[in-house]
Amino acid sequence: MIAISRPEPRHEPNTPTTPRARPEPFRRHPSRRLPAVPGVPGPHQVWMRTRRQHSRTVFILRDRLTGVPMRCPAQLLYPDGRSGRIRLFGFHDTTLAVPLDNRWRTSAPTAPPDLPPDVPPEARTGNEQIGGHVGRHAAGHWWPAIITTTVPLHQATRIPMDLATALEQAGVGLEVFAMPAQRRHAVAWVRSAEPGDLRQARVAAVVGAALRYGDAAGLFTRSVSTAPSPAPLHRALALEPADTAEPGDESSDSDGIADESADESVDVSGSGPEEAR
Amino acid sequence: MAITGETTVNANSRSEIATRSWKQAAREHGVTDVDALLIALNLYGLSTPLGARVRLQLSVPVGAAARTVSVAAGRVTSPFTLSDDGVLAVNGEPVGCAVRTDVDDAVSGYLRNWDNQRGGWRAATINPASRSRCTGCLPCPTALEPPADPYVNTQEQLHALLDGLLRQLPYGGSLRDLDEVAVSTRCYGTEDAAVDAMLMLRKVLRARRMNARIMLLSSVVRSREAFRYLAENVGPFGLFLTADCVSRRSLLLKDTKADLSPEAMPDLLADARAAGLDTSFTYIVGLDAPADMEWFFRAMLPQVTLFPSIQVMQSHSPVNDHLAHPDAAELAYFLDARRLVEDIMGGLASPLLPEPWRCYRSLWSETYAGQPLPGARR
């Protein structure tokens, strides 16, 4: 099993003395989807699993199909078809918060230390291919590069046009949901309904939830009189059958918009350009 | 409208009120503190700045045998916190200890039902159809997970998956020790596709001389012909009908599930049982009014041969919060449901007991109908 233990805490503070170059936003590689070749020997499709045990966090590379931990360094197939080897490093304490989600995986505040000299050249090449960074800052992008290389965590989540329109009219954004996974979940739920009354009801539910949550969390600096009140939305959607709940009339112009044509709008993946701004 | 920044809900006062009320509700319902606490943990989740869902090996109270619990994380309004060294606390008061925390990623398979006496696993759950890509049912957390588990659709891939499970067994363990292989996966879409997949799985198991019962969690296998075919060609076989809820089904669930009416479900299970299959169902407590729950349980419980997976609704996102039944904000709602099931089941000719390892978010953890609950916890 690959169990990478964290290193001893450093004695010096982890804040750089000179400002680092701002990382470029992660950009989707056109061919980054992993090919479906499970069981095929050679380069493995892997994914990272994290586990916290006995006050230590370990990072484990597992075969994507079998779940079997892989030897390290692992031979990998990169999304662009190249193959390479990667090696995992321990992380500083601040990286090891219990919260487990895409975001901290990709924007860990403490990057691994500089690449040791024995990192194979092909691994550096893979890193540069994915992250687009070279030179001394490559180490700082090592961790995101590993993850984006091995696990398709960061596929952009696009908001369907009808949902985006309804959110905009209500004066709220889907980023009110703190976690990318929550945004993806909401979008997937809306997207799985065909255009029509049911879809409108789901759109209205997401808008209502965003307003209600943002209001309860104190995220809004002022109230918006034109936005539908969360309370009636909640009552309607929580207690009435779906086919009679149409509180989202403001989004009625979305009726009939297909997902494909609606996939124009906003990337809410949390690691894409939107978050990098 | 501007957003002031990251979520900064000050939930202290709310959570303290919730804590007091749930302890009082537990006393009023004669439920142990451990059971009430675990229901509350499932209901409220963990208060962490980020996170979707975590799987814990949790001891409650500290020092008790560890159990598997999968709960929502990133719930800033929850009174439950988990420290870096694994201490579970409610409003700062330690109540348990997590000896291990995993990201609850969708994986292709995992082992369950740890047999302490024999020192081995007795069941496995596999997700051969890329479970995390399933979307459409609001209460299900899998859509929050990174879609990285592959679609397994050949015998060779199933063998590879089982080989992976084999390597996770303790030394000397065998897959032939498994009594059950559960298939919990993305909806197969059609009855034929599901039956074909089960037939292929049985062929693979036979090739490995495994006679484990196959349990399919599904709502697309519905016909008597399919039940007979499964009994004759795939058995031993059981159906966990994914009922999930009674009301607002079209709004909350994907269409391949929502188009099965709750009224048709008791007869469906009766047909499956008549064909010789084991039967049970899944139900999420937190979406329906108590009256809907009651008629549904009265109709369904007489048709099961395995205790149903009756789960606490875990709210993973504000949208889930928004669509939960209003009464489900209080623990008493869940304790009432628990008592209701115990009462109905107790009146049946062959009452069943929950098997704690089957459900990581059950209404029952340590006790059932006032009695200690036997069986594996993970």
C-alpha cells in the first residue's frame, strides 16, 4: 500500500518571503477524459484516495477498477495519452484538514516542497503538460497536476441556460453553495429533467434553496425585492405535488431549451477559470 | 446582490437548541443516547469548512467498538465537529472518536459485514455500472462524488474487480466466504439490461465457485417474468426495491424510479417473493409526511424477507435542506418513524431485525424495540 506520511513540521514559517507568481487557471485539456481500458496491463488508471487514521492523513493511489493500492512511484497514463511516473510527497499540516473535497485537493495552500532531484524527467514533463508551468514554480503545481492528471475531478460543470437565467433573475449565483460538489449536484439534478413543468420545478427549487441558504448564512449584503421570497418557494416545493408547483415563472422562457444549447454558460467546477479569477 | 464571502453562518445558538431538543426527544421516545446521537449525526452531518461526504470508523462513546458511518461533511450549521485527531464533539463536548476517516468516494467495490468470530468479511458491495455518474435523484449523495468509478460491463472486468476485493481480504481469506454480493449501482435503465447484468455476474461468481446471494438494489426490475428468470438462472437472488419516498417522486427522483408508483410496490415485492426471491426495500426518512410513511410501511413491511434499509435522510446540500419535509428538521420525526416501524414489524408473523452492517445511516444502531441489536457494525 502506498501510504505517504506527512513530514515533520517545519520550523520556519511557511509563508514565502517574496510573492509567488499567481498560478494560471487550470484549463481543460481537450482530451483529458481517461480512456476506459480497465484491466489492461501497463499504464494504470488510478485515483487518489485520502484516509485519515491515527491522526495522520495518508494519500493512496488506487487502481481505478480494482481499488488495489498501487506501488509508488506509479506508472500512469496521462489524459493526453502520454505516460509517465509520479511520486507522492508528504504535506504540511495546513493541508491536512479533515474536510475532504475537490477544492482542498486542488488548491492546497501548502504545496509539496521543491521537487527532489530524483524525480524522473517524464514526471516533470507530465506536470508541465497539464499545468502549463515550468521552472522553479513547477513544484508548487505538482499536487494539482497529479490530481488533475489521475482523477477526472475537475470537469467543468456548466449551468443550463434555464437555471442560469432563473438564478440571474433572482439575483443569486450558484456559487452561494460553498462546495463545487454541491453545485454539480444541483446542476445534475436539474439537467436530468426534460424541459417542461418538472424541469421548471427543479429550477425553482435550486433558486429557492440558494436564496434561502444565502439569506440564512448572511451572505447577502442587502435584500433584493425583485427576487422571489424563499419562504413561499419552500412551501410550494416542499408540500405540493411537483406538477402544481410553478413558483419559478420568471424562468418560463427556458421551456424547451435543450441542455446542449444551454451548455454555454457558467463553469462552476470550482477549479476552473471562474474560481481562479 | 453581493455575496460577502465564504459561508460564515453563526450556528451556535441554533445547534445548542437542536442538541437540547434531540436529547429530550430521545428520552421521551425511550431511545438510548448512542442511537439518538448517531441519528442526529446522520441528520446534521459534520461541521467542516469544506467536504462532501466522509466515511468514518467511529466509536461512540469513546472506546466502544468501531462502526462504519458515512455522513455529510461541510455542514456549517451542524453542531458536530471532528478534530484533526479524530475526536467527534457536539457543541465542543467530546462524544466519540473516529479511528479512521475516508473520503466517501464512489468505488467499484468494498467489503462489508465483518465477522468477528471468523475474522473475515461476509459480504461485498460492488458498483459495476459507474454509480457516481448516476444523476437525477436528489437525496442520493453519489452525484456529489467525483465520477471516477468505471463502467464494468465485461466478465473480464468483473473478474478484475473481484480480484481487487480478494486482495483486500485478510490473510487466508477467500471470496467464497462471502454470503452476499450486493449490486448498488447506477440505474441499468431497463429491466432487460439489469437482468442481463445479473446473469453475467452470476456466471462470473460460478466460475469462481462462489455461491453468494446476489442482492440488487433497483427499481427497474418489475415483471413476474423477470423475477422467475432471476430465480431460475441467477439465484440465490434478492431484490432491494429502491422505493426511497412516497410523495413528490417525480420532483425528487429520476424518471426510471419515479414512474413506479408507491401503490404498486407492495404487489411488486409480493410477486418477487412468490417467485422465490428475497425481498426488501430502501426508504429515506425525511422526505414524506408521517401519514404517508405509515401507510407505506404498513403495506410494504409484510412483503419483505430482509429488514429494509430505512435511512436517515442526509442533507448534503442546501437544495436537500430545501426539499426535506419540514418536520424532518427535528429528531422527533425520525424517532417517531423508528417507533412506527418497530410497532408494525412487531405485529407481523415473522418479525425481522435490522442488520446494522447493511445500512450506514440507519435509524437503529445499538438498540431495536428497546433491546440490544446483535450483528456486525461494519
